[in-house]
Amino acid sequence: MPSQNQKSTPGSEQDSLPCQFIPSTEIQRFVSACLAKAGADTASVDAVTRSLVGASLRGVDSHGIRLLPHYVKALRGGRINGAPQLKFSRRSGCSGCLDADDGFGHLAGYRAIEEATTLAQENGLGAVSVINSSHFGAAGSYPLVAAEAGYLALCFSNSDKLVLPFSGLLPFHGTNPISFAAPVANQHPYLLDMATSSIPLNRVLQYRAISRPLPEDVAVNDAGETTIDAAQVSALLPVGGQGYGYKGAALAGLCEILCAALTGMGFSHQLLAMAGPDYSSRRHLGHFFLVIKPEAFIERDIYFQQMDLYLADLRAQVAESGAKVMAAGDREWAEQERRRATGIPVDHAVMAEFADLAREFELQPLN
Amino acid sequence: MPSQNQKSTPGSEQDSLPCQFIPSTEIQRFVSACLAKAGADTASVDAVTRSLVGASLRGVDSHGIRLLPHYVKALRGGRINGAPQLKFSRRSGCSGCLDADDGFGHLAGYRAIEEATTLAQENGLGAVSVINSSHFGAAGSYPLVAAEAGYLALCFSNSDKLVLPFSGLLPFHGTNPISFAAPVANQHPYLLDMATSSIPLNRVLQYRAISRPLPEDVAVNDAGETTIDAAQVSALLPVGGQGYGYKGAALAGLCEILCAALTGMGFSHQLLAMAGPDYSSRRHLGHFFLVIKPEAFIERDIYFQQMDLYLADLRAQVAESGAKVMAAGDREWAEQERRRATGIPVDHAVMAEFADLAREFELQPLN
């Protein structure tokens, strides 16, 4: 098993932190074992492990395996139901609502995208709202499943308040992610997975830990003034910053409307904070998934030809010196290939937390 | 009829240009008459007039009545079919494709949202792709119709290349708009209508005309370097700018995939330029519309209660000095109220173009 003390590959979120590289199968074993010990049933264990390890493989470290200790805490505190009875109710020819029974958002996410795909298979489109859910990790995890099965898919979630509304001084929206995946013949899917803030909270925490200044125009202090000092950050700006953040804020609003207005769940500003201190109350998050069958609009082979053309032309564009033009997801798929070869970089802080979990649950530690 | 030489209300796109204020009914008369003289049939005249005057009333001047001379030119050149035979083909339980027969995108847009709404009424969701279309004006025009009928709706389009891909040096995507509208009880809808670039081309042209510097990080010269000199601008940056423009670029890609990959129409980089010089060839644009019935997910009254709660809380947020926190669309609805009272500001350049059209078509000029 490789165990190297080196910087991870550039471009991943882990760059600049010292890491050990661990094979994904070994991480899978450990993540699954911890979740099971903490009280999650097999379906929940599998869903959370799949989402976390998948995100870490793609380089989305903020939503990858570093969240394991958090989820263990949420399970044990009672916030998350480790053995939920999911209930899907079809509500129209191509829509339905999934009650996640306060289980893991990952389990709900995979189930919802599966139900939406079935609806789309029958009717061309399928959409599933999710109620009584919790954090679902990387939003890209779910559309990806649909794309791998040959469908296009969109996913939306809201999350507890952390982002200013445009012209506002205090956080109101969550980082409210939007993800989209589209199938490509003989290639990985096109994959967009974006927060509607410029940066995730995790970036602030990382930069705070290493006293590195943040970029301009992405975060504010508790007076609502922009700051590059990560230690002073109390909220984030929507994507577009002070000039054009009304676009990011309106996209955050789109997430609120689909995930809370259409579900009856909490708006971001009403949700209990993911980071606690309350780890016992249910969070009642909502999500929204939409799946599109290409044949509902065009012959499948023409769709695939068009995707090939778009992606080939995009990737062939003249780039800045030292860069290349990439399609959404290209960076992640390249990172996945690297990490499948080298293992997943796990920074020392996460290694230490995992060692604590190993001791506590009497599991063989990661190595 | 009021005719004042004064600056328009702040916040509208016309600010800093001297304008005359003309009642919308008078503008409607003139726009309709010109389009009819230029060869558009009644359905086309009504659709284009509705979209242009609606956009101008909401303050979206870049996509309002200033486009009239452009459309007249496109009609006469043969780019646009003024008497199209629209053909709608249902392709699945909740999807269909509308062939716009190379007519105005506005006519296609209103018809597509109507068909998608009918599908959503029956099945919970409805989506309609549009083929063989042309420029459709303000993307917000169409979801708005669905929202006024009690449905949520999304709209996507691509457009000729003008925006850099992330890390690229040359334009590849269009300003590819995304719009979304959601109904609100006894209020105007929530209305998001955004280009996936930070600014529209029209802003560059306006600033060039008055030698005003552009904001930082929104546009580039022909070497792909950022510039604030509007005279040097040859392309735009995606929203998010040099730091986070991969988000704007990926959203532009979402538009390409829905509007070109799923329709077989041209990608932005393949489309003939809206601004010519070729005004005779058909442009073969695609659009994509999605309509959602609230009851497909939740009881209608709960949806409306939730929207009220979200909007009231959002608008009550503490704002920067001199500003207020607004929901997407609030600025436009306030502008519409002002312009219904004062008339629509028409700048002198547009007045001169309209005077030329009046002479040519032997119509009573605007006044």
C-alpha cells in the first residue's frame, strides 16, 4: 500500500496540504466499517461510502471522505436516522416525492435519481423531490448515475445559511449546489457540480489553517465587508461577487424554490447548521432531481454525435499559456484517473481523525 | 404624450443616455406596424411586439425595442421567415419538439411555453425543445407566461459565440441565457433572466459610445487579455470572471447541451453572427423550455405559503447602506411600474433609427 509524504497533484482541492495516498478500496473498507459501527444499515453504508469515495476520487475533497467523522457524529447524535424507511410516492405521470425518513441524503439521492430515471424512461422526463433528508455530500454524485445510464440529469439542493443575498450584509442562502450531468459515448459524462457561492466554506477553513490569503471578492467579515483574511470570514459572496452576485444569488434562489418551496422543507436560513452544535435534531432538508431521456427530444445517435462535436471543439480551443480548455468534469475525470493509480490523498488532520475512529470502533486503521 | 429630455431612472440599462419617454401603447403601435410592413404575419407581429415591449417595460433595454431595426433587417434579408408554419410534434408523455420554420424566436418561444404548459398540466412536467428558430429576445419573456398561469418554468438558449471558455483566449460560447420564473400569490412572479457572461454585449457597445470604462474582469481584447477599455473589447468573460468563470462556462455548456446537442441545431461557435453581415441565411437556433406544475410535488397552497415566506424573509434582510435586498425580478417589476407611469425611455440613437423606419414605411413616427 503506498504511503507517501508529498503534495497531492495540482488542481485538486488538497494541494498545499501534506498527505498520505491511500488506495480507494482501502478507504472504502474503512469508511463502510465506521458507518456500520456507528449504526447505519447496509443500504445507508453503501450509499454514503459510494458518494464520499466517488467525490474523493474525482478530487472533490470538500465533499469526500473528510466528511466521515461529521457523519458519524450526526448518526450518533440522532440527527440522522441510520435505518430509514424510504417512501416514494408517485404524484403525476412523471413526478414523485421521496420521503427520506431523516436518513442520509446520499441514500435518498441515489434512490431519487433512480426513481426519476424510471419515470424518464417511461415518459421522457422524470422529476423527484426529496423531503425529510439531510446533507447528501457532492451534488454531482446523483446526476452522474443517470448519465452513466444514458440520461441527462439536473440536481439541486439548499443548505444552511452561509452566503449573502445580493446587497445584503448577513448570510441568508446556503452554498446551494446545482449539478448537471450528460452522457457522452465512450467517455465519462459532462459533469457540472457547482456551489452558487464562488468558493466553498471548506476553502476558507483550509486557508485559515495555513494562514493563506483568500482571493478578492469571495468572502466577507461579520460586518458584511469583503475580506481576504480567512480568519475574519463569517460568510461568502454569491458567484459573481460584489458586481454580478445577483446572478449567483438568483441561482441560489432557484435552489430554494425547487428544494424548499416545492417540498415544504426548510429554506436555508431556517435550517439547523450542518456544523452543529445541535447534532440531535432532524434537519429536514429538501432536494430536487430532474432526469431527461435524450430520445424524448432527438434520436440518440444524433445526440451523441452532437456531444462529441461540442466537446472536441471545446477542448481544441486556444488556451492561456500553460493551461488547456476543458469541459465541465474533465478536471475531475483526469483526477480520478490519477487517484485510481496513486490512491486518494488524505491529509494529516483527516488521518488523525480516522485514527481516532479506528481506535474507538476497534477497526484496523487506514494505512 | 410625455416627451421629456432627461435621464431615465437609475438602475435601468438606459442610465446615462439621454432619452425620450414614450408610452408603451404608442411604442406597441409603432413596433407592430413596422414589423407588419416588413412582412411579418399577425402571429409573428404580436409575439415579437409582446416580447420587446415587455422587456423594455421591465427595464431589460438590451433585449427590448432597440432590437426592432435589427429584426426588420433580418426579415427583409430573408434570415427570418415572417410567415412560418410552426409544427409541434409530441415525442413522449411529457415532451415534444417545436419546429419554428425559421420564424421569429419570440413566436416559437411563446408557442413552446404554451405547449410545455399543456404537457405539464396533464403530466406534472412538460418540456419542449425548439428547432429552426432565431433570436428570441429576452429569455425571461417565456417562463413568465407559465408563471402567470401558475407554473414554474425554465428556459435556455444558446447564441452566437462571444464568450471565452474558461482558460480560453477566443470566444466559443454565446452569452447563453438561462431564465426561470416561479408564481407567487398576488404578486409578480420570481423572475431570473441571466446571461452566463457577466455583462451583455450591449453594455460594451453603450460604454464604447460614451467612452466609459468597463468594470474589471468582465471582458477581453482580441489577445484574450482582460480590458476595461470598451473600444478594445472583442469578447466577454463567463460569469465568475478569471477566478470562477468555470462556473459560468459550465452553465453556458448546459445551454449548449440542451439547445444544440438535444436538438441537432448549431452550437454557439457554429452559428452565424446575429449582427451579420449575413442577413439572408437561416440561423437554425435551438431553445429548450421546461415547465413544472407545483401540484406534481406539493399542495398548491403550501407552495404559495412557502414562496411568501421565502420572499418576505429575503426582502427583510439587512442591506448595504443605500441598497435593499431584492428577489430576482423585483428590480424589473419596480421598473415596470415606473415605466407604465412615465413611459419607456428611448435613447436618441434608437429614436433616430425609428424615425428612419417611419419614413421608409410611411408610418406615423413615434412621439
